Amino acid sequence: MLAACNSATTTQTIPSISFSTQINITNQQYQALRFDNGVVVLPATGINGGGVKGLLVVRQNASTYLAFDRNCPYQPYDACSTVSLDRSRLFFRDSCCTSQFDFRGNVTGGPALRPLRQYSTSLSGSLLTITN
């Protein structure tokens, strides 16, 4: 029975939420997106909100940006299941289950078996649009 409970919690999926948000990457609050591997955290609600628990936006290079949900794929319905930028600024980490993810959303440690949920991005001039 215990194995069944653990199995069920690790196979849950992050809830799907429809949204479209736009940010101007030249705004001062998004200055981290001016550099490769720069990361910006956006809230789940508010003017530039999105995702279930907010967004992690990563600049890969001047024309490629990735956006991930902050909801950890391991036990996504737990209240504390939120991914943040680690203090070392080298990876993402869920402080609840200690899962770690690289800047491409792939699992690098911890109990998570799936990568972070990724959303579509498109860049037009200085406007980055993130959608699901």
C-alpha cells in the first residue's frame, strides 16, 4: 500500500492552465535577461503572471528564451512544491523535495522524475510572449 501511495504522488501531473503573458525584456526589472543564462522569476498572478505557481524565464542566447512553470513535477499538489533559483544561481531547486533542475528544465537531482513544464516563447523586437 505504501508503494502505491508513493507511486501515485510521483505520477501526478502539473495542472494545465491557459495563459498568455508578455514582458518587455529591456525593462529594468528584467535586466537579468540581457545576458546568457540570465533568469527572471515571474509571479503566478498579477500583471505579468503565468503558470500554476509562476514562471522561471531563462535567456539561452539573444534570440532564444525558455519559460518553465515554478510548480515542481514531483508531488505538484503539495503547497510547498515550488521551484526557485538556487542561491548559487547555477540551477533551480525545490526546497520541499530537494529536486534540482538545470536551466533547460531537466532533472539533475532529487526525487523528481520529469522535467519542469515548459511553455512556448516567442520574441518580437523586445517583447517576449509566453503562452500555454
